[in-house]
Amino acid sequence: MNAPHAVNHNLIGGVTGKLPYNHLMFKGEDTKANLVGMCLEVLCVLLDFQSGSARDIPANDGESSAPTARTNAFRYFIAKLHRASDFEFILHGLVGIFQEQMSSIHPLLPGSKKSVPYIAETVIFFWKMIELNKKFRAYVLDSEKAMDILAYLLCYGLEIKDKPEQHGLCRVISYIVQSLSAERAFGNKLTSPIKTQLPPKWTTTGNNGDFLINAVYCMIATTSGALNSLYPALVIALSNAAPYFKNLSINSAARLMQLFTAFSNSSFLLSDEGHPRLLFFMLEVFNAILSRNLADNPNVVYNIVRAHKTFEDLGTYTLARGLREIRRIQLAKEEQPAKSGDKGTSRTNSSEVEQPHDEKARLLRDEGSDSVDLPRPGDPVDDIEAQRQSTSDGERATARPLTSPPIITASLADSQQTGPSEKVRGKMRAGRSGSEDLTGSLERLAAAGVGRNGFVPTQEWVCTS
């Protein structure tokens, strides 16, 4: 008599759990969710615990370590799981939780779904599973849900990137993406079309490789340096996946070039000892694309050709040039308020003075310029086209070597007989003082440190980096 009643009760409970606004209709404590959350918390703690006698024993190769039944039984038996049915059960549960979380973030009806209270524990549990059990890792990558999990993780990371209290979870997600990107099975799935229903905010055209590039770009470009510690893991993931990129869209190719341009900017490059490594990995991305799939990525080739000046300048990059560029930017920012005050007047004067033939000459001069300035992270995300700008006379002056300017003197015979004139002496003093001021300001800028932590770059460090 009790069996049918129990079946009906379970059926009703399962249906109400999927109804919209169920968290508003059935108020009170959800004992099932609390139980699942506590179980995941305890399991994550046990799988992560390594202290004293519970520490993993180093393997024979001396590079890796593995748990045993005596050190940590939970880590040991998780690593020993091998049955496909067990893997299917775990993967199905993880995907269900991620799907529920995505539907709560961007539901069809606003506020109809409640966020999963144990989503952080689920992400950490998945990280521990692929870290401890290599067979489960291979099973996930071979399954049809591999790219779905990647999309869910990246979308969730994008959703919480602006919350400082969630940055630790963003770091876990970046480590998962980096770890999975090192597998061949992961790369082979990047050329497949996106099948996961993503939130409209993060939807992108193209294949899974396009989504990975755009997600990494948004994590870096829209956080204003708040996730600086995550940059290496995310850029390494791009470097690992680059040999498998095919048919990248215009937007994705522009995003890659924007990252490269931003990392090659002197104000970023000289601000930390590890930043040149990010530029190195971006160069590896382009090298892998060109060497493996050149014919399948015309958009990437086009962006590289347009930004050829940036690549060429890296070959002759010096500390003096970098500091000079940083100083020029600082001066431009200092002059910005003064220019904004005269904006109305200058606009009126330019409209009155500039004639049609002058405007045509200026446009032709700009058209022939080779200087390319691509958008950097921090610019609007929808701005995907690179902007061309001509090099001003002031910028040409700053590109000169850090030496005294040439001094016009009289003939050699006259100089030997009578010495330099008063006019020439004045020019010499002005030249020396200008050069000494410029050199001194750059030395002070380097000594003060251009980074947040007071890192002081040197020419030797620039050469070895």
C-alpha cells in the first residue's frame, strides 16, 4: 500500500524540482541541496588533504607522486576507478549540475531559476577527478560532452570574473582549461561546431576554437589587470590549442592580434619580470597556426601582415626605446586636460583653416603611413577592426637614438682657428641639456620601476628575455 504512494511522491518531487520559480513557491530549507553540498565539501577536502603521513609517495621517476591506500585512501581509490559505468555516472552528474547553473544565470524567465549553491565544490571536484584519475580524464575528452563542459566552465568564469571574492574559483577554472588543452583529444575537438546552448551574452560564431579564443580574450581584456595572475594559464592554453586552430573567424583572428599587441606594449612588457613570457607564448600561437594550418587561417595571416611593424620592432627592441614610449604616453596623459580645455577653439580653427585640398593631402599622407595601432585589451570588446594612424612629428622625434642631437658647426678649418661661435655654443648647450634631461628622465623612470611591484628593468634583462 505504501509503495505506490512513495512512487507518486518521488515523481511529484522530481517534477516540482524542474518547475520555474520553484524556489519561490516552496520556501524553506532544501535538505537535498544541503546534503549534496556538504557531501561535495567533505569529498573535496579529503581528496585535497596531504599532510604528514597522508602525503603522496614520490614515484620511481622522481618527478611524479601517487597516493597509496595507507597515505590517503580517498585519493587512492578515486585514482583506481576504471569502469565505464562509474565514469558515465560521474560525468552525467557533473554535466547536469553545470547545465542547471547555466540555466539559472541566463534563464528564459527572469529569476525563475535559483543558482546552484554547491557549484564551487562541483568545479573543484571535477578538477580533482581529472588530476587524480587519468582514465577519467581520457574518458571525458573522448566523450561528446568534453566541449560542453569547457563551455560551461568558461561561461561561468566569465560570469564571476568581476567579483573579487570569486577570483579563486576563476583561477581553478583557468588551471582546468590549461590542463585539458595539453591533450590531443582536446585539440581535435576544437574544429567542431559549437553545439552547447550558451548564454546570449557569450555566444560567438564559428567553432569551439573561436569560442576558446574569445573567452580567453574577455577574461584578460575586460578585467583591467584584476586577474593578472591568471594570464599565464590562459595564454598557455591558447598556445597548446593553437596547432589545432582551423578556419578562425575574423573576430577571433583580431582578438589574437589584440592580445599580442597589448603584451608587446612597453608599459606592460617592462612592468613585470614574467610578462615577456606571455609575449613568447603569443608568438608560439602564431607560429603554430602558420606552420600547421596556414591555408585554413587566412584571417590570421591578414592580421599578421597588417601588424608587421609590431613584429619588426620586437626584433630591435631596446630598454631605451621602451622607456621612451612609456614616457611619451605619460606626457600625453598629462597634456590631455589642457587639450580638452581648448577642444572647442581648436575645432573651430581647424574647420576654418583646413581647405579641401589640404584635407585631401592629409588623407593621402595618412593612407601611405605604415604605422598600425591595433586595439588593446580594455578597449570595447565589439571593436574588432584595427585602426590605422599616422606617425606624428613628435613621435618621430622620440624614435631617435638616445644620443645628443646633431650640432651644426662651421667648417673644420674655421673651428680649429677661431672655435665655435656664440650661436653655435648656444646650440651645443641646448642640445646637451635636452639630451641630458631626456636621459636623466628615462634613468629615473627605470630606477623608480614601471611596474606595480617596483620591478626595475635593465638592458641585460631585456636582451635575455
